[in-house]
Amino acid sequence: MVEYQLIIPEEIDEKYNHALKELPKGENTLVGNREQLQMLEVAMMNPETPNAMIVGGQGVGKTALVEQMLYNKSLTDHPLIAVSLSIEGLGELPENVMVSRMRSLLYDMRSIAKETKKANAGIDVDLCLFIDEVHKLNRYGTSGESSGAMNALKEGTARGEFKLISATTDYEYRNHIMADQAFDRRFMKVILSEPNRDTLLQILTRRLEAWKEQGRYVPDYDQEFLKELVRLTDAFIRNQVDPAKSLAILSSAVAYCEYQQQKGKQNVKLDHDVLKFVFKSEGYNIESNTTADQVRAVVSGRIKGQPLAIKYLTDLINASFYTHRNMKRPLIVALLIGTTGTGKSETAKALAQAMFGREDAMVVVNGGDYSTSEDALVAQHFIGDAVAVNKQQVILLDEIEKSHRNVLNGYMRMIDEGIVRDSLGIERSINNTILLATSNLGAGIFSDLAQVMRLDTLDNPDEISEKLIDEWYKVETQVRKSLLDGDEGLNNGIKPEFIERFQLFIPYLPLARKTNALIARGKLLKFRDEMRQDGYIVQLPKPKDLDYWKQFEIRYEDVDSVSVMIAEDIVNREASTTGARAINRFIDNSVKTAVANAIAFRKDHHLSLDGAFRIQTNGNASFENAGLERPDVEVVFVPRGEM
């Protein structure tokens, strides 16, 4: 191999702010793209316009193609030196100065070539200029479809003053180069696309071999490891292209193995566990941190009175854990349908808690906020920005019937391909998410089904039965039709192709009064515990057994009187429209307010707080008083000695 060196005269080096550097020749690691390499070499031999433009995604190997050409030429009697110009390295130049630099650039390159050939006497060395990200010239002196800087460079390329290779991404080419036809036609195009799977495996193998040849540490591996790396990289990393993204994962995997070896671990090799670590550092879990049993337990523990929903959620959870899944789609895709306030949002929180460790690991997209055609991109960007860093979340498309149809059209690609575009135009993977959509359409059908099943008379509203499954089977088609038709006069029906994107309908029936009482009891206990943390003792009525409640001809068990009053007189009054949300509203607006007022009264009158604030009904619950007085709660202070 002939030795030679690049000479850049000092005045030229300073003129371009030291932004001209020799591009190192490659290490003969290029695999594939042999035709493109040939095209590049042919372009450099063009007698009129020896100019080439390499176009391809960021990381597809544009610079590597030039480096391989330089390597190949270094083995001949006619070596080629590429002088790389960093546009960023030129500094923040005024437009007129930048235009002047581009006008003189190719002429100055001839001076560099002259000095280089003089310093390498006896060697038939040739030079070319390489400008990566050539589209950045469009920033300077923009006018119409071109720029002053591009026009200035165009003058030299038209005369073939010097061999020039430029590179840009396909996106930037379309937006900044193609419109300037005069500039565009000066260059022979060399189009690079991502390698196919077999070529990519060869690239990874060749890179490992090259590292070994250079004396670098390379652990043991087999082809199955490389195949898994390619499969997982393709599935999870969607905002980059190959081979760059797979090489980056491979490099990190080798580094992790070397770290393990230095820590004293024996028999280190590239395997599945190494990939788990590397992908986790990128924000992806290629294996769940939990088990199907744990997820089912969390969901069934939080969702009360919905045996059908629990059954079908269990089916989805089992399928997610125990069957081969499409790695490019979300972990679970489900449509939650039924009356408002029956547990759909609670289900999303439960799955977030079970799968990702926090119930707030959620992206909530409220359908009513995206009701115009222009909102389609806004909704996509909102989700894309949310998962850009935190990739493990529940995406909740709430009340989808309120979204514009164009918004739903955008969701279809998101579901099918497992990608969403953020506000920067970067594609983000959502295959580490759970995607849920909710709809309240068809609520009347669910109310009728609750009546057929006589939910309020069941001893255990959480128990699934064959009759309930059969009754749901009978009305499922009606529910589907309700989703398609929408509400009368509102034109809010959902297109069938959108509905078909979901693995399963998850039906939510109106909650039985017994379930509402248990939910109310649980929320009251939570409030009691919160107040204890703040230093106040709050007491609830003791729960009563089934025999006690039978005297009032209602079937409750192990529930207190305040919780029963909430179920019988507060929620039941508006269950068809608000469901269990009425429980939260009553506790927030009545129970908590009553306790707060009792505390404030004693503080304002400098009375002792050493005791308990006991919550009880005001005596006007329907099971206490047949009159029309308003049922409510009252708070009584009990001194410590009387507790």
C-alpha cells in the first residue's frame, strides 16, 4: 500500500476555518452496496461533471461507502484522497461570506490538489471533495427554491472544476435539493437503502471480525444471537435505520461483555441476557418485569363487579405472555366499551400499575380534545412526544367516538405498525406499550343486560357465569352496530376498519349496588388513612353483616352504613349517567368537606383536637328514613377518652 499525505496550504486552511479535513479511508468492512460503490466510482470519472450525490437515511452507510472507495483506491497505483468539508465547522458566517466561500471552494480545491501532488512526487494521487449534509447550504441566502450558497457551488459543478461527492438524507433531498433542478442535475445519484436481513447479518459478522483483527475485545457469539439482535432492533428502534442502529446495539453489547469480564465474570458471551441489558439502557424491556399471574391479580383486585371484563382481560393477558406476538405491535390492544363510570379508566390504571410499576405510567388522549380534522397530527404528536423517552406506558384513547374521523384514521396506522410520529417528525415505537380505547356508545344495551342478569340480586357480582357469557354473546352484535351507527343525529359512529384493529371488546356492565358500596368503602378507608398521615383520626361506622342488612330488604355484607347510603341513595340515583364517578364526587364534596369543616370549627374555637372525627349518616338514608329529606353525612368529634 502506497503511503501519501494531504497538504492543505495554511492560507486556505484558515480561510475555511480549519473545516477541511482528510476523510480516513475505510477498514474494508463494507458488506453489500457493491453496485452503489461502482456507481460512485463511475461518477468520479465523468469528464463533464464528476459529481455524485449519495442519498439515503441517516445511518444507512453513506460515508462508509466513500470510505470503502478510498480503501479500494489505496490498493491501486492511483490512490484517491477525499477532503471532507464540515459545513458546521465553517462557523456562523454571514450569508455573503458563505456564498463567497462556496464560489471559491472548488477553485481552492485545485490549489490543495496541486500542493498535495507536489508533496507526493512519484505517486499518481488524485483528490475529491466530500460534503456531508450538503442540504445545510440551503440555510444561506435562501431565494425561491434555491439559495445563494447552493447557486455559488453550482457554478463550479457545472464546469466540472473538481471532483465532488455530496451526501444527504432522502428527506432532506426531497425538501431542500430536488426543488432546485439546476443544482440537482449536476450530480449523479447514488441511492442507498437499508440492507436486507441476510446482508445485515453479514455486516454485523464482518464488523466483529474487524474488531478482532484490530486486537479489540470480542466475546464469543453465534448466529442465533445476531439474528435475535436484528429482530429486536427492527421491532423496537423505529426512528433509526440499519445498519447503523444494529451496529450501535452490537457495539453496546460488546462493551457490556467487556465490562462484565473486567468485573471478574467468567465465560462471558454475547447472548439474550446481554441484549436485555442493552435494550433496557435504550428504554425498552424485551421481557416483562412481571408475570401473567401478577398482572391478573392486580387487575382483578382493582376492578370490581365486572366479571365479563375480568374474563376477557385475563384472556388478553395470557395471550400476551404465553403466545408468540407481533413484536411491532403494542403488547395489548383492546377496546373497552360500556356505561360511563364502570371501571374502564380504572382498568387502564391497573394495567399500568401491573405492567409498568406505576398507575400514572399513562398517556391519556381525551377524544373530545381532538374533534376537528386538523387534530389528526396533533393527537399523533402528543402521543409521540409522550413515548419519546418513557416508552413503557398505557396509551388510553378515551371516548374515541368524540374524536374526528381523521384522528381515528391516524390511529389505525399507529396500531398496525406500532409507530407514531412525534412533533419533530421522528417515528417512535409503541410496541412496549398497552393501547386501550374506550367508548360509551351502546350504553343502553349494557343497562338492559344488567337488568336481564338482575345484577343487584346476585350474592357475588364478581363471579363469572355461563349465563352471563351467553347473554353477552347474544348482544355483542348489537353493541358492534351501536359503535358503527353512533348516537342518533351526532354522526359519531366508528368506522368498521377502526374497530377491527382491536383484539377484543372488553364489556363493562353497570355496577351492582353491592359493588358500588364496596367501592365506596374502599375509598373511605383510603381517605381515613390519608388523614392519619396528616395527624387526624377519622373513624368510619363499623361494617354490618348480611343479617343486619336483610332487615332493610337489601343484600349487603361487611359494609358500613355510609357506604350503603352512597350506593343506595347517591350513586343509584344517577347510575345510568355517571356510574361510580358519583362516589368520588360525593366523597370529595360531602365527606371530605364535612370532616374539614369539623376540624376548622375546633381550630377556630381553640378546641382540643385530641380525639376522633367520626363520620356517620345524617339519619336520612333510604334505609333509615322513608321521608324525602336529603341523605348526607355528618361528622361528630369524639374525645380520646370516649373513643
